[in-house]
Amino acid sequence: MNAPGSTTREAVFVVDDSRTAREVVRLHLARLGCEPVTLEGGEACLAELARRAPMLILMDLRMERMQGDEVCRAVKSHPAGRNVPVIMFTSAGEPHEVMHCWRAGADDFLPKPVALEALQAKLVAVRNARERAKEGPPKGRRVLLVEGGRFLHTFLGGSLEQEGLHVLYARDAQDAEALAAEHGAQLDGFLVDVSRAPRETLALAARLRDANPKKPLVLLSRAEESGEVLARAQALSGAPLLEKRHLGADELLGRVLSRLTPDRVPLRAAERVPFFTVVEFAPLAGGAALTGFSHDASPEALFVRTLTPAREGTRLSLKVSLAGQRAPCSAEATVVWANSPRAPGAFRAPAGMGLRLERMDPALTQQFVRFVPRTHGFPLTGNPRASGF
């Protein structure tokens, strides 16, 4: 017996109260070289988790005694399960079911009946996650954020992550020094809030500048600063201090990005709003269709959570299912950033992809114009005379 919390690398839990469904998935996993561990329900899953942590948990959402979302919450709160990926089986084309999975902390979903090719893609992504953690985040997108308050962590840090950056969060100057010493060679830029303790954080900024003279340093403040602080910030960063009181949220993020990653066109993540959909995507050039779900949208982008993102730069054909609509909408998009899953590390970034929308059918265009502020419409797929504009 393995010690609690230890990992059997290729073990995969299959949790379903249908014997037939368990057997189908078990055969798929056996063909893919895994050790399937079939479990009849949530109680059996949690009991087995106390014995060993698997590489992956596959679980049906709809079970009689203990619903899959309830089991998922219990898994994610268990010391042995919090870092184990959970993929839920749901009814195809049912956004409300996928939303239940997401709220429970599931990492991805697969529509039923489960196709071997789709299962294999998710499995390969999970297998590769540990190796990607050793490689570290992609070059050019690694940022140290020195927080001055909750605003930076929740809004600005979250927006940077949705723009494709990998963020290393420091609580204060002391924490920043330690993180910079440990990860300095990996970092591509620095963002420092000077408002809480200007003298201390400007001294930190000076040390970061001295140690990394060729990497961008962005300084901002949430308060009104003295002329001395403004002058010192300008001298250190080579640009004026960004003062939140003078800038809207979208403009602040835009200026931060223009200094950190001047060659990237933003997805306007500061303007994103909740926009939950189920997304099936495939390369326009041809290839297998895979699945994910969007949790947010900006006026020109869709942010998709999936363990199997397409490569950056790929043009995709999308089928987008919204709650309350019988037929999926269609769209085309380009992958601006893509993060494959990684084992937990110091840097924060969501597994999935940011999609710049290029064409949408009339139904999806109407939903964007209705629910996403400052959306002005898109070129339409299909017959443009069907437009509601």
C-alpha cells in the first residue's frame, strides 16, 4: 500500500456509478498505457484517494448517491488531491453542466460518450505537465509583481495572467528580494507598486534595476505621490510613474503591457466580463476537434480554459454553446497565447488559451454586443445579410 499522498504515476481513477461507462473508459485507458482504477462512486473515490494520489481523476458529473461536483470539491480540499487534475464527464452541449464542474474546481471536461482520441489528448497533456514545470514558463512572459494591496493581486495580476503572462507574486519588498534572488535569471520584467512605502519600494526598484539593467521595470502607485517620488521613479524606470488615480483600469493595463511586452497586442483583459460557454475548437487548416470552456470575454477576445490548448498563432474554427440556445454558434479566432498544464510552481498562469476573435455568426455577435461592454461587432461568418446591425 502506498503512503497517503504519494503518487502512483500512471494510475487514473475512473469514477462513475454506471458499470458500462466505467468499463468503456477502463478499456480506453488500458490501450493508452495507464493503470485504470475503477470506482463506483464518490465515497469509493475519496476512500481510494486516502490510500494514494493518482495522476488523474476522470469522473461523471451525474451520479446518484454523491454528485460529481460534490466529489470534486472534496477531492480539491483533500491534501492528497488538491493538485490532482480532475476531468469531468458531462452531457455534450450542456453549458450548465460544465459550469457546475468549473465551480467545483474541475480542471477540464469531456463530453459523453467519451471518444478515445479526445481522452488521449487530455491524458498526454496531464502526463507532460510535470516536465513543463521543470522547463519553467516561456521566455518573454515572466513577470515579478510586487504588490502594494489587494487591487494589484486581484485586478492587475489577474489581467496580466489573462494577457498570457506568467506572474510571480511578491507580498512586499522583503519577499520580492527573495523571489528575485531565486528566479532572477528567469524573469523578463518587474512591476512594482510604490504607494505603500515609497522609500522602501523605490530602494527595491533601484536594486532590481542594478541587477537587471536590460529588463523592463514598471513603477506605479495607487496614491498621490510627491514630486521627489515622481522624479525618482522616472529616473529608475525611464518613464513616468503610472498613477492609478489618473487612469482607467483598461488604460492602466494597456500602459503596463506596452512597457513590459511592447511587441504584443493586448486582448483587453482589463475589460473582461463573465461569459460562460462551452467551446469546441479545431484548426482551420484541419485537425481533431477538442473541447474547453470560456469563463470570461473581453470586447474582442474569448478566454478559454482547457488542458489541451492549440499552439500560439493557430487559426481556429469554433463551435460555441451558450446556455439557453439550442444550436451552437460559430466563430473563427487566432490563438494569441496558450498555456499547457504544468505542475504547481512559483509562477501563476491559467491552463488554456486567449483567443482573438475574428469572425462570428450573427447569434454570437448579438450576445457579445448585449453582454460585453464596448463591443462594436465583428465581421460575420456566413451571409452578412443575416446581421442584426
